[in-house]
Amino acid sequence: MSVLLEFAMFPTDKGESISPYVSKIIKMIHESGVSYQLTPMGTIIETETMAEALAIVQQSYDVLEPNCNRVYSSLKFDIRKGKSQCLTQKIKSVEDIIGKVNK
């Protein structure tokens, strides 16, 4: 199974520049070993189960919670049985049709 999760999570009480807080979440995701892709508007991860994806969400909140009074998050899921490596395969499918795209 492939669980793709695109999410954003950040504090809303730390002013305009929140990259120090987002960086802590990205470091945690990187160290977790799950496949991920950082984008300007969020992060996409791929796990094998919904529980693993939700655990990353919880861990992301746990990174912020000690130093933040208010946290915003948005989540989008694409859950597909019988597939894997959708994080790269979806892009490859489009590139097979139109050629290389910006990533």
C-alpha cells in the first residue's frame, strides 16, 4: 500500500519567519527514513500504512509543541492499495507523456 500525505505544519505565533521551526520538522522526517519531498508550500511523505503517516504528523506536532502556543496544519492524503513508490511514480507517469518537468 502507498499512503501519500502532503501536509504543512507551522506555528502561527512566531512572526513572519518560521523556517527555524519548519526545519526542525524536516530534520525529524529526514531522520525517520520515510521518503519525502519538500516543496515551498508543504512536505509530501510516502509511507506504507496510514498509521505510519499519522505518526509523522504526531511527531511533527511534538517537535513544535514545547515552544509554540498555536500551530496550524493542513493535510491531504492519497491512499492506494497494491502500489508503492507513488511519490516518484506519479511524476514519472506525467514525464513519460510530456517530458521532463520542473521539480
